[in-house]
Amino acid sequence: MKTSAIFSILVLFTIISVVSLTPAAFAENAEITIEAALGSGAPGCEETAEGCYIPSTATVDVGGVVIMSNPDTAAHTFTAGSPADGPTGEFDTGLVMAGNSFEYSPDTVGEIPYFCMVHPWMEGVIIVQEVGAEEETHEEEMVEMETMMVGDVDVTMSPPIEGSVDAPVTIVEFGDYQCPKCDQWFQNEKPTIASDYIDTDKAKLYFVDFPFLGEDSDNAANASYCANDQGKFWEYHSTLYNNQGGINEGWANVDTLKQFGADLGLDTAEFNECVDSNKHVDRVSYNKNVGATHGVEGTPVFIIIGSNGTTERIDGPQSSATFAEVIDAMLDEPIEEAMAQEETMEEEMMAAETTEKEGGGCLIATAAYGTELAPQVQFLREVRDNTIMSTASGAAFMTGFNQLYYSFSPTIADMERENPMYQEAVRAFITPMISTLSILTLAEDGNEFQVFGLGASIIALNLGMYIAAPAIAGFAISKRLRN
């Protein structure tokens, strides 16, 4: 019976996994779509952060495809050149009516400005780069930065440490610049920790990006590394938190990020080009995957590591006193005693890691609904923790499934954040499935029989919705067409 319950839950999660996988057609720079902004037939769009063409700056590989689409009600052109100098002849779509599109394939590296001949306030730029340029940038970064592990945490691609490299205790922080709780910790608790431990060479801090709250989070992380290129990472890091606004409300859009760089006295030409080209996107993604590997779902999360490998995890913006208790214990622990207990500690660390990850995550659902605070995401966690994990078979399944889930869920979540249409498709697909999981709430905690029975009902219901019903509908349509 336990085996059947595990199999039933596995089938349910497999349905989500299969639909969430996408072909390589979503390669970022092989194909890009540019759309005329809604309402751009009237002046005003040029004053917005998004611009009149979305995106206003697009990057594509040589030989790639640029799809120029017009979802607006007014007719527009996509014409290479500028209102001041006129067309260059590189491409000209002519009038693109509402709902129509035009394709262009560039064959030369460079920047191509373009505009609308009917509505000249509409302007944009296409950046054409060599194939694999971003991959080469990522490889160069990896060569420049030696692989580095602190305990079992990969900090290879994190920014410069804060504090002394010889400090005996290491604090690894996973954060998102749009996260209100991260800002709360930065403003209220970090100053005390910095003065008591970082500035006194007792502890050092690594910051590892885990941007999960939307496009502005990714842009802010990339911009912080652009500032790092000019030796001002921590200054820019502080600027972002000191100017934090609402989630995805525009305070961290590209234009504002550029202004932050100018305010810090950065070389604006170099910094702006870095931001526009999303130069460090691979570095941001690398660090996000590090967080996912350690079961990070929301921020902030801290992993504190002693000189002898002792590890403690702190979730959320805990008080500086909580950090002090952990750090002091690591500083005061006798080295000989620590060495004698090394084997026991390793076992405890493995057990803690298993406990931390065994419940699995909700990365795909979080990305689909835009925030970990979404009711659907909270519901998934409640079902997982209060019902599935309350049974031995459910706990055994989740422990094994979590390894599989984290092998693809960060990639799927990234695709959802980068492609709004794909995000909507995943959300539309999983919403009915999440609703059916409410049946599991009828089971008593720890009742293997009830979880199995209700789980089987959910499997049957979902198979009917996602497989049987479409098959019957397809058969009926096919039969009608033949008739």
C-alpha cells in the first residue's frame, strides 16, 4: 500500500514536470521578439521605463531571428535608422497592421537603431552579437575566479567578501534586492553584526544572489556585478537596499539602476552598457542555482560555517542576538574537542541537510504566481508539510523526489520569469491541479490509508482532466471533421 501511495504521488508530480519542460527554442539570443507597446500610437510611451518598443534594447546573435510584432491597435513601422537621420536601409517593415509581424535576420555584429516612421517618438536599438558571446563571457568569469567552497557552499561566483579573508567564521547570505525581509535585516540587524564581528575580523560575509521576485530582481543583481566591475560592489549593494521600494513597482528598473550607478560616480558609459547587455546574467543564474541546491525558497537565508566545518542555518531576518549566539559558539569551541567530534558533526550536518531538503520546494509554482506569498504556493506547502510529510511513505517519496525536482525546477522557474507567455501557460496548467490537491486535506495527519485513498482519487481526477478529457474531445472533433 505504501508503494502504491508513493507511485500515485510520483505520477502527479510527473504530470507537472513533463508539461513544464520546454524545447531549446527558448534560447535567449537565437530568437527575440520585439513588440510595439500598447497605446504607443500616441505620445507618452517614450517617457516610460519600458519605452515604446518592448524591449527597447534587444540582444540577438548574428544569424538569429528578430520577430517584430504589433499587438497595438494602431499600425506601426520598424525602420532601421533614427528620426533625426532617417532610414539607413538595413531593414524596413513598412506598415505592420495590428496583429501582424515581420521577421529580420541580422548578418553583421553591431548596434542597429530603429524607429517608427509614422510615430517618430518610438525608438529602439537592436544589439547584434557573435554567437555564444554570453557563454564566452561566462567562461571568462569562471577562468578569472577560482572554484571556492566554504563548507559545502559554492561561493565561486559570489561577489568580493565583506571582512577579512582570514576571519574564522563565515556567513553566507542568500538574498534578493527586492525582498522586504532582506532589507529589514540589512537595516536593523546587519550593522550590529558588522561592528561586532565583521569589522573585528571574527567573521566574513559572502553575499549570494537568489533573485526570485521577478525581472527587476534579476536586473538589480546583474547591475550589482556591473558595479563590481568598477570596484564598487558593496557601495552599490547598500544603495539598492537603501532605495528599496515595492516589489516590481519600478524602483529597480533599468533606468533607475543606471541612475544609481551615476550617483556613485561610476563610468556611466561602461556601466550602462553592462546593464543593457545583461552582461552578468550567467553569474546571477549560477548563484541562484547554488541557493536552490541548498533548498533556498525565499530570502533571506544564512548559512554560518565555523573554522572546523560546523554549520548552522538561519532562516529569515533573525535578530543580531541570534547570530551572535551562533557565532560566539563557533569562536569559543575548543579546536581539540571539535576535532574529536568531527565525525558526529558530519553526521548531524547530513541529517540537517536531509531534513532541510526532504520536503522539496515550490520553485515552479512560486515563479508561476510571481511570489512565494501567493495563496497557491502557501497551500502547496501546507499539503506537503501537514499531510504528505505526516506519513512514512510520503516522507520517503519527498526525500527522493527532491533530488530530481531540484535538477530541473530552477531552470523552469527561470524560463517562467524570462518568458511571460510561458509563465501564464504554466500557471493556467497547474492551477486546476493544485485545486484538486485540496482533497488531501480531508485526510487525518499520519493516516497512511486515507492519504493513499485520497491520493489515488486525485490521480484519477487529474488523469481524467489532462489526458482522458482531451483525448475524448480530440476524438469527437476528428470524427466530426471526417463526417
